[in-house]
Amino acid sequence: MTRGDEGQAAVELALVTPLLFTLLLAVVQVGLVVRDQVLVVHVAREGAREAAVRSAVEGAAAASRAATDAGLVEGRASVDTDHVGGMVRVRVRYSSATDVPLIGPLLPDVTLISDATMRQESPAM
């Protein structure tokens, strides 16, 4: 390898490294949003289960507790409950922040939504 070839390799590395670093940060951001989506699904299921066994108010409270316990940021989640024909539906909306350096400011926050529906259980006697 001649001296000119070594210089060319250094220039190529200098040109490709920022692109690879940016791509790595984008992958990290996507991973964080996917993690938040999994947590939102979990929160909706927890709320629906609680609402099916007890009441819609307790279901919404359980979903809020599950969101806090799961590590979702308070104030970014909203929980809605509906009772229709013996079924309970809990909808959770969460605004996932895109806060990875360099990539986050270029992207808007992502709104994640999950619905969970369960059959209303009659109270045990």
C-alpha cells in the first residue's frame, strides 16, 4: 500500500464515519419508539383487565399506574375507557419524545395508540 492509498483510505473513512454514526443514532431512536409502543400496549391491557374486573374508573387508574411503573413520562399519556354491550375498551395514547441527539430534533414526536378490549366480568358472589 502506497502513501497515496493510505491517504485515500483516511479520506474515505472521514467521509463515511458521520453517515454511519447518524445511521446508528437513527436505529437507537427507532428502538426507543418501539420500546414505548410495547409499553403502551402493556398499559392498555392492564387497564382493560382492571376495568373488566372492577370498573372503568379503576381501569383508567390502573392504566395510569401501569404507565408510571413502566417508565412512561407522566403527562404524555391519556387513557380513555368505554363500556359497550358487556365489553370494556381501554385506549391509551402516548406521545413518544424523539430526543436522541442529532436525530431527535429533526423528527416530530410520535403519537402511539393502543386499544385493549375485554369482556366485562360479573362480580364474584
